[in-house]
Amino acid sequence: MFVKKLAYLMVVVAVCLFGIGCIAATGLPGSVAKSAGGHQTGDVFTSSFLVRFKRSLDKQLVHEIASRNGFQNLGELPGSNGKEFHFKHTTLPLVRTRRSISHTRVLKKEPLIHTAIQQSGFKRVKRGFRHAVPLNYIPDKAPGYGGENVPTDPYFPFQWYLKNTGQNGGKAKLDLNVLAAWDQGITGKNITTAIMDDGVDYMHADLKFNYNAEASYDFSSNDPFPYPRYTDDWFNSHGTRCAGEVAAARDNGICGVGVAYDSKIAGIRMLDQPYMTDLIEANSMGHEPHKIHIYSASWGPTDDGKTVDGPRNATMRAIVQGVNEGRNGLGNIYVWASGDGGEEDDCNCDGYAASMWTISINSAINDGQNAHYDESCSSTLASTFSNGAKDPNTGVATTDLYGKCTTTHSGTSAAAPEAAGVFALALEANPSLSWRDMQHLTVLTSKRNSLFDAKNRFHWTMNGVGLEFNHLFGFGVLDAGAMVALAKKWRTVPPRYHCEAGAITQMHRIPSSGSLYLPIKTNACKGTDTEVRYLEHVQAESRSGWIKEFSLVLHGTKDPPYQTLSPASPHSKLAIVKKAHEDKDGN
């Protein structure tokens, strides 16, 4: 059932159920960036073109076609079966405000080309706070930290999210419980995590021995060396900081230690150009899917509370191909930072974090509160940690550019790589885990612990199978020890089914004040080849006007179904338009 509150105009709703039993997954159409008012953002155009051929072609022939028309062939797109390629014009400016119609026409004159589409550019932002480098920058060494079977790395005492003893005003034992995983002999061996970001300082002494060059690439400069571009303010330190959280080496006297310190990292530089394109994102998310196990993304659409955006067509296809075919059919794991927009934003409006193909991770601070920049949404699966409550310098301790260390990495940017490290541990414990297995393990082993909403807006509720959920923290904080223990004995879930639950196609006018309830009754395709018995995902699509709240309420079938809606019914808020961005008429 859907609940619409304080909305206006018309609404059309459709629902899909996904659960145990299924066929290969399929993706939804790519999205287009819109403001909260529903208007498409202004276009800019890049020198990149998507070129679709009438049939699969030899790569040499594709190169020849590109060259004779003034283009460079940057390679085949994931999932295109040799028919779609990324062409870049050699003389066009990187960004312009008008389409290059003449260049498109030149390509279309080629008899083997079916379609040529100039790529529009759009914004993608890093999720975290940028810190200028002070003159008295954090030293490379810090006092040691005693304890049985703990790392000797100098910054380990600052890594409270790995072992929280109450330091820096934190709550003791509120951490990722990684020592319990390490004590089982699990440290991430033979697992590679790709950091999709602004580059990785792969020459850093704490990273270089865990760097997987074969799985790395620079899609911003189109070469195999994803080293960060220099800036005076160290703005491009983001990827290096994320990489250290996953795989910084242990006991080498440098910085801290990674969650999965024996795992490998790959650098995918794709977040350092004037504008993002669908083709850069697609190539990044489909890069070396059999060498890379986990893709970690600490970025997304603008966190301004006004933007509804997500992956375009080529990117969505790359993600869907990754979860279906990557890792030799087990599926790649895509980990996403849920966003840093705070109360004025909603991560359901982020098509990357809200996707059922990704694992969306939020953050908590070291005393259990949500961070002030945390967004709420129904798609967040779990949480890790970002910064301290009392001291802004008690962030995440990790590697930094040019061989340095930092303790100020923060935001959900810091949370996603921590989760990627935990998943690397689980994959070492059981290399046969599928992408869906990883989601099940996340749900079953995450803990409420002492996480709480500082403003008491979002409460913990128990679902039908006895698991607690919160719209800020998902199913709780990741527990590496528990996840590894369960992964060792986990049996892969059966295939999954896709059931079209139903749709409301007639128009409904929503009152300017009050609510509209629209029930969709379904038997979950009972008696068919796609019957869903155990629910994993629900996708809902709504085409409507101004909506201030859009909630999905699921009623179980054990009791008589379709009962009257009650305030106690479990539900997921699928969209909330924030008051700060309403106009004077309340829109």
C-alpha cells in the first residue's frame, strides 16, 4: 500500500517484487537528473560520443573508423557485445554548452554506424569534508598502542572504529569488531577492492604492496596510472584516504591498518574531470569484473535536497551485468556511501545508493549518534563509522597523499570503504558468496548496538522476521566477526524471481492537505514460475506531481491480508521533500 501525504496533482504507481526463487536480474531505465520541482537540469556537452554499430566489429576496424573521423576509440562499453564504443573527439573542447551536430552527422554517415550520441555532462560530488593542509600537518608517527594481538601501527590508537576502548569520548566496544575476524585468521587475502574515485597514491608506503596494478585504470586521463592530480589544497586526497581504510598494511610502522589489511586495492580514477559522463561511469563500474571483487564508491549526485538523480542507461547496464556476470557469475559487490546532505536531503533520491544492486552504507559517530550530515532513507542497509562526537579531529585515521597520514577523513565517504573492507573479509572466509548472499549476511549480522538518532526522529522498529531496522542506520552497524563466522557456514541462497505485483494506472488527484491511500493487492505470482515466497527487494515507481511524503506499507499474508492501515504497520518512506526547499505555496 502506498501513502501520499500533502501532495498535489496526479499519481501513477507500479510495484515489482523480487525474492527467492529467479531468473537473471534486469535493470530499470537510466535516470535523468531533476530538481525537486521536477525540472531537468541544464545540459552541457562533452567531447565524448556513444557510438553504436549495426553489428559486432573487429576492434581494429573500430579504431580505423574513429581515427578517420577525428576521434579516438576509448574502448567497448560493458555489456554491449561488441556493438557500442566510447569515442572521444581529438579537437573538441572538453565541455561546451551546445551540441556538436556536425560531428554527430559525420559519424552517422559511416555505413556501419547505427547511432552516434554526444554525451551530456553532469555533476558528481565526493561525500566527505575537504580539509586544507595546515603547515603543522599531522606527523607520520604517533605514540604506540599496547594490547594483546593488536596492530603496532602508530595510528592504530586513533582507529577507534576498529577497536573502541572509549578513546576520544567514544563509547567502548562500539566498533566494527574486526579483531574478532582477524582472530579467525581472516584478513582479506586474495580479494581486490576497487576504489572508484579521484585516484590512489599507489606509491604510498602503506599501500604499495597491496596495490593491484592489473585491475587499475585512469578513466579521467585514459591511461593505466590512476595517480591523483596535484592541487594545492590536496582536494584529490579522497581516493587515497578511502584506499587506506580498506587495505593499509599492518605492523609496518606507517599510519594505521586497513580493515582487510591483506587484501588488494585497485585504483579507478574517474572523478576528476569538469563533468561526469555516462560512459566514464559505465566503464568504471564494468572494469575488470573478474579481477575485482568489490567496487567502493564514496560519491554521488549533489547532496542539496533538490536533486533526484542516478545512473544513466550505460551505467545501469554495467552494474546489472556486474551483479549477474562479474566474479565468474557470483556477482560483483557495489558498495555506496548513502550521502552527506543531512536533514535537508533524502538518499532515496540517489539512484545509486537506492538501487537494489548496491549496498548502501550510512555512518555513525563514535558515541553512537548519527552524524549531522547523515541522510535517512529506506534503502540504507547498514552503517559503519565516520568521525568523533566531541573532537572534529577524531575522524577516520588513514593514508593521505605523498606518504602522509591523516585522522580527519570523515563523512559517509569514510563509511563506505570500511564496509568494503568488512565484505572483503567475508569473501575470503567464503569465496563462493554471491552478491545476494552478501546482502543477506549484512542484514543478518548487523547490530543495533547503541546507535541512536540524536534528534529522536527515526526509531528502531522490528520487521516481520524479528530484525530491527532504522531509516538512518539500516539494520545496524556492521559486525565483521559475526559476518565472517556466518560466511564460513553460509549456503548460497536459491535463484531469485521477479514478480510484477501490480500497478495503479488510473489518475488520482491527491488532496492539497491530507493523504491518499492506494492499495495494490498481489498474491506474489502464486502458482507461476516466478512465485516469490521470501521477499528480498521491492521496487516502486511513481509518476506524480508535488509529493511531500511517499511511503510503502507492506502487509503480510500470514494473517488475513489487506487489513486497514494502522500507524503501527511497518513501512518504508520512499521519498520526503524537505521543507527548506518548498516554495511559498508549500510546493
